[in-house]
Amino acid sequence: MGIDAGEADCDPTYGDAAQVEVFVTTVDGGRILRELAPMTDAGGFSTEVVVPLGTPPGDYLVSAYPYDVDWCDDTGVNNRLSRAAGDGLVRVSCAAAGLPLVVLP
């Protein structure tokens, strides 16, 4: 399965060596797969997800998050840049997004 994400409009400045962490999980949160893939400074990426052989048929969820960064806040503003200025902001809640994936027998 290929997954793609466009670049963000809010100037996230992830850096030249940015990566995205991709997960395939069961509907109750059990991890089936975890991979890292390259990501642009503005958060865009394109990668292939290959479900491991022997994965039981059923419904799964594919999700992706910027790897090893404080990646979002509820305002859509990059709080990593503000924290560098010493204001003490920390990551707050974000809605998790994912794509459904059905493994067939």
C-alpha cells in the first residue's frame, strides 16, 4: 500500500534529515509494523507499506507521524520554534488520523 502526504502550509521546519514514523496497528492498538521513511522539511512524504507475511486477515489502521519531534499543537503552530525561544510550551493533544487497511486471506 502506498501512502503519500503533501507538505504543510504552516512552516513546520522538520529539517533536512526529517523522517516519518509509519505504523500498521490492529483496531485495538496492537502494533503489526513500524517503519521509518524520509520526510521533507515541510512534512511531505511518500512511502510503501508492506504488511508482514503471516499477518492474519482483518481490519487494520495505517498511521504516520513525524519521527522524534514535538510535532503538533492544537493551534496548528509549530511549538518547537517557540520552545527554542524559551517559552516552555509542550506538546498538547492532537487527533490521530489514519487510513483503513483490510488484509484479505
